[in-house]
Amino acid sequence: MANSWNPYWGESGYFRIGMGEGAIDAECIASPFDATYQLVSSVPPAPPPPPGPSQCDFIFNELACIVAPKCHWCSLGAPIPGFGICFDKSEDCPFQKAVA
């Protein structure tokens, strides 16, 4: 007899039972011979991974950051020239306005 759960249960979707056992005769239904089964997962998909580091995260030099096409330099406002952090242009400078 074919089960109603899926083809991965029992013997490739079938199970053995004798006629009259458990009143199975009264509970049987039929389906078309060309019926198919589509595996549907009840497990929700995993969340997307967090964004990885941008190219700007690896630039530690003000000039290199300024010339990088997708980066801008954020000065930390210290009296030391070049003291700052390189950010992706899509991110705001958290300290002050970007120099470049």
C-alpha cells in the first residue's frame, strides 16, 4: 500500500499491511497512476550571511582611500594628518563630514 506522507517513508513510499488489518480496507483511497510528489521543506531557509568586509576596510592610508573609487576618508579630527578611517561611500562618516 502507498503511504500518504512521502516517498521517503517506509519502503520507497509504500508499506506492507494485510487485508483487513486495522480496518485498512475501509480507509483506502486511490490516486491517478501519473500522480507525482513534490518535496516541500517545512524548515525555513537560512538567513542570508551578514555583509562581508568592503574593499575600504583594508585601506589604512588616506591617499589610497581617497583614490579608491568606492571609498571616502573620515578624519578623526586629531592634529595628526592622515589620522582617520576609510569607509565605503555608502556609509556615512560617523565622526564628521568626509574629507574626500
